Amino acid sequence: MTDFRNIEYLKFGNIRQRKAYDVLLKLDVMQVLRVYTPILTGTIPIDIDVPQSDLDIICECEDHTRFSKLIIKSFEKENGFVISTRIFDEIKRTICQFRSSGFDIEIFGQNIPVEKQDAYRHMIVEYKILKEKGVEFRSKIKELKSNGIKTEQAFAQLLGLKGDPYKELLNIGY
């Protein structure tokens, strides 16, 4: 299985993955955020992205003020930079968004270990399903996503899952 904790795998991926790698290196995002255990999640790492897919970087942070200050200091000059901290589902979260070198980038922090965060867990489940189901399944996922269907909904539709697709994917048990 790919080690998603280290973005080196992107260097050997498709064109978009290599461009993502270059952008992350240029911005030094993973190094800047290293104390927060950053992991790139979402559709680009598992090659089911569409042109509007962003780079989602999740982090574990306890001190949101300190986390925000580091992000502001490091990335505030980037296009469309916005950052906010709020509570959702009783969990404090800091979200930063900006655009660089053709990519929308989102940095997300909450006080949960990154490998236990839903974004990472979804990506791992999806990665394993894609490995199991093969190229045709991947193509169908990309087609659904190109038609505006969200990733988890596309998986749920093709797998025949009922109920909330976000929860049901996590219940698959990979």
C-alpha cells in the first residue's frame, strides 16, 4: 500500500500528481506544517480527481491559535487566502484555503490524530476499493465525479450502499 504520510509517491504518479508534488514542494507546505503531522488526502493522491479537485492537507492541532498564526505567517500572501476557526459537531476546526499554481489548497486542522480523521479514513477505504475493483470501476467513479457527483456519493452509488454515503463508506471495514 502507498505510504500516504510521505508525498514522495506523487513524484512517480500521473501528470496532475507530479504537479501537485511540485506545488507542495514550492510552498514547502509539508515542512512548514511538520509538527502537525500533515497528510495530503482527497482524490488526487488516489487518482480519481477531476480538474476542480483541490489539495486537501489535514493536520492534528491542539492549539488553534498557534496553528493559525503559523499558517497566516506562511501562506497569507497566496491568492484568495482565508482562514477561520469554528466548532462543528462539537469539534474545533481550523480551515485555511488559498490558490497557488493552478491548485485550490485547503489546510484543515483539528485535535484528532490525522490517521483517525474522516478525510484520511475515507481516502484509505476508497483506495482499497479501487485496488480491489480495478480500472473500469475507477473510470466509472471519475465519470460520476465529472458529472458533479461527490466522491463518497459516487462510491456509494456504484457499491449500492444505502444511507449516508460518508458514514457507510467508513462502515465497510477496510
